[in-house]
Amino acid sequence: MPNFEAFILERFRAESAVRYIAIVDNEYRVLASKQREGSPSYMNEEQTRNFASIVPEIIVEAVEKLTPYLGKVGGITVHYEKALVIFYRFEEFIVFMSFETNVRKNSIL
């Protein structure tokens, strides 16, 4: 099994905008979960862990319904007003990352 804690710490070092990282297995059990030290949380710890175990299942399974037509899912992006959330899909787990958002709302449309 990969060292998820080391992976999370490396991501925090590599990208200062990362606020939170969770890793869930294919049964959506949380394998690792960590908030960047000093980064404000928008939910309490229990809500965050529940979010990390429930939301990937809903979003990833919905998006994967198009796999027969579009191919394998690599990542899914959700842009909230206060955070950018990205789900990265791997064979045996899903990495869920929350970023500070500095992207203008109307930068694409």
C-alpha cells in the first residue's frame, strides 16, 4: 500500500494553494485525510471526513457513467465560490484535493 501520509505532505510542499487532501479507496473508505496546517476549514473535522467519504462516490460514479463513450476518467473539477475541488481517479483509489481559489468566476465564460 502506498504511503499516503508522505504523498499528502509532498503535495502540501509542492503546491501552496492546496488546503485539504483526502484519499479514499474504491469502496469510498477514507485512507488518509489532512487539512493544511494554518488553513481555515469551512467545515468541522467530522463533516470534512463525511464529505470526503460521500462526495467522491456521488460525483465519480455519476461522471464514470460516460466512460463507455468518452474513455477513462482522469480527473473531475468542481469550482465553488470559496474553493476549487479536484478529484483524481486512479485504479485503486481517488485523491480528493481542495485548493484556495484565485480563479475569477467569469474567466472562461
